[in-house]
Amino acid sequence: YQRRVHGAGIVPPLIYLLGAAEFEVRKEAAWALSNATSGGTPQQIQFLVEQGCLQPLCDLLAVPDAKIINVALEALENILRMGDMAREQSGGSVNMMAQIIQDAGGLDKIEALQSHQNNEIYEHAVTILEQFFDVEEEDDAVPDANAGAFTFQPQNPAQGFSFS
């Protein structure tokens, strides 16, 4: 399979269409790449990354079509999972796929999806952030409402008031 796809030269034009074609064609290219990442071997997924699929996949995270955002998130999650496997096998400390996605602006876009009105997209984004990026949930970052505030201690009323 891999030799046939490589030999046919399908991947570079598919990635080009993912990033530059009209939206309906981009949607079809996204589905094709997402399917390739879900059923592909680590070597096949690495080939897709080497051919430049991450930037256009990250760009799809900002489109108004919820279904395509989820397709892009699924592909990115599959790629990140492969990056974790490669990190574990090499004994490294960094998921290189996460780094490439961050460099492509994908981390910022995934973080922005935490406020998406579609709950499925929100949950998918949170799962990816928690599993592959060193990001805490937004609720954890809420400051203490009393931090740095003045506190007033009432005087003991039994002592009365002193006007001296």
C-alpha cells in the first residue's frame, strides 16, 4: 500500500488541495488524510507529516464547519499519538509532532476551540490538550477572588467604641 501511494505521487497534490483548494475540495482532502492517519502505520503517518500535512490541518481548525474541525482534530490526534509512540521508543522527552503542531499555530487554535459552541469539538480539544500538551484546564487558572484583597476585621462590639 505504502509503495503504491508513494509511487503514485498522490500525497503531495492531496496536501496541496487540503491547503489551497476551494472549501468543498479541502473537506474531501481532509477526510482522505484523516482516514490515512487512522489506518496508517507510523511510517505512513510520518510520510504524511514530512509532506507537509500539519499546517493545512491546523488551518482547518479555524473554519466555520464543525464536522471538518472534528475531522482535522481526529487527524491531528492520530498524528500526536504516533508522535508519543516515537518519543517512547526513542526514550526522548519531547513529542516532535506536538512541537511541529505548536510551531504551525495549531496549539493556539486547539486552545481556542475550548470555547467553541459545539460540545463535541470542545471535548475533543480538551482531550488533545490534556493528553499531548502540557496545558491545564482553564478552570484551574482562575485566581482566588480574595487574593491580594483587603480584609476588614470588625471590632468586638462588647468593648464599645472609642472616639479618642
